[in-house]
Amino acid sequence: MTDALIDSLVATRKARQMTQAQLAEQAGLSRMAVQRTETGDVDPRYSTLAEMSRVLGMQLLAVPADLVPALQAFIQSGGKFLGQPAGADAPPSVVDSLAQTHSTKE
């Protein structure tokens, strides 16, 4: 399993201020399963990752390897590429959405 996927799940859980126990409960997993997945102690099943992702508002997506750099650039740019026409807009990035959701709860 790639460290990037696990790192993304952990970062999203923490950004949502969820504990491992809360994630586990909502995903129908044991806290130990979440902990061992996050620490890399196990090679998790797809279903475990899919449930953790679902609870965190994410979706697992298979992307052709040759498109990964372009997709990463698109995501890092907040959904905008250089040379995008003036006035063209894109949805807020996931990070911006989480930050906005968090700030409205306070």
C-alpha cells in the first residue's frame, strides 16, 4: 500500500478533528484496525480503506499512471491550470473546503 494514500487518510482525519476511535466507529471497524492501518503495521484490505475513505468524505480512485502527474498538478493548483481563461472558476480545493467547514463550526 502506498504511504501517500495512508498519509492522505490520516491528514484528512486529523483535519476533521476525528479520533481513530471515532473513525473506526463510523466505518464499522475496530480502533485497532484503524490504528494499524495508519501506522503501516498491516496491509489493509480494499474494503477497509474504502470505508475509512467514505467516512472521511473521500473516494478511492484508480488513475492511469501516466495521468498521475497532471492530476496532481491540477489538484495542487486548486483546480486551475496556468492559462485558464479569465473568469473560469473551479470548485474550492479539498483543503479549502475542510478549512471553511471547520471555521464555520467554531
